[in-house]
Amino acid sequence: MSHKSKPPTTGQLAIPIELIERRIYLIRGHKVMLDADLAELYQVTTGNLNKAVNRNRDRFPEDFMFRLTAGETENLRFQFGSSRWGGRRYLPYAFTEHGVAMLSSVLNSPRAVQMNILIIRAFVKLREMLATHKDLARKITDLERQQKEHGHQLAAVYSIIKRMIEVPTKPKNPIGFKTNQQ
């Protein structure tokens, strides 16, 4: 009897990956999740999540986590048209994929581990979609270049054919002799 490997399960969590994907933002050129969104997914308060992070600050270098500026926070509020992060004393933290992975070791709970699996899958799915989009963009650019080259070639062929089929308006060298009466 052969054993087929099963995909890893995430226990009781039934959260659609699309819900997580909508909470991944592009800030400073990095795909990140905000502390408030992660706290909601982990079912802890934002304050408790940030306390756990601050107690383990050495696990979160700048490429794992960074604090948003007031301008970045305001820009996010403006984009979503709500004060979703209103009433906060501190500017939000943004966690990269690596920072989210590190959170499971700081938030040592079964839900944190299960949620991290889902979140990492969402990051991977987004990375795959971006790679596909980049590949499609490259192919479209190649097609446009080829179309332009073919357009120039067709224009040259059309020009030659047009010259070949043009009927001259008067003959170049008339046949016969010229007389004054003509």
C-alpha cells in the first residue's frame, strides 16, 4: 500500500486565503501586513501582539518589521476611506513575510502557528501571481516589438507594390518622330 503525502493541514481554521491576501499591502517596496490585521487574525489585541514583539525585538530586524511613518499611515487611511486604525497611540508596525514567520515563535499558541501557515501560503500565492504577471508583461512587450518590426516590413512591401502597380500618367519615351505639328 502506497502512502501519498498529504498537504499540511491547518487544524480548525477555515479562513479563506483571499481574506488574508487583501490584508497584504505594498509599502516601501515590500509586501507587508500591519500589526492590527495580524492581531485580528491571531485573535489577540494589537497591544499584546506589539508587547510580545517588543520583548523579542532582536528577532525582528528592519527587513522583518518596521514602523510606518505618519504619512504612510495617513495614506493607508485615505486609501481605505476609514479610520480603521484610529485611536492608536503609536504608529503601526508593518511585518514582512519573514517577520510574520517570526511571529509564530513569539506568539507561542496553536492558533498563531496555524494562522502563520495560512499567511505564509498567501504570501507565496501572491509571489507566484506576481511572477506570472511579470512573465506576461515580458511576453506582451516581445509581441509589441515583433508587431512593430512586422509593421515596418509590411509598410516597405506595400510601398514597393504600390510603385509597381501605378500607371504612369504620360509615357516616358514616346514612340516615333516628333514633328512641329504634334
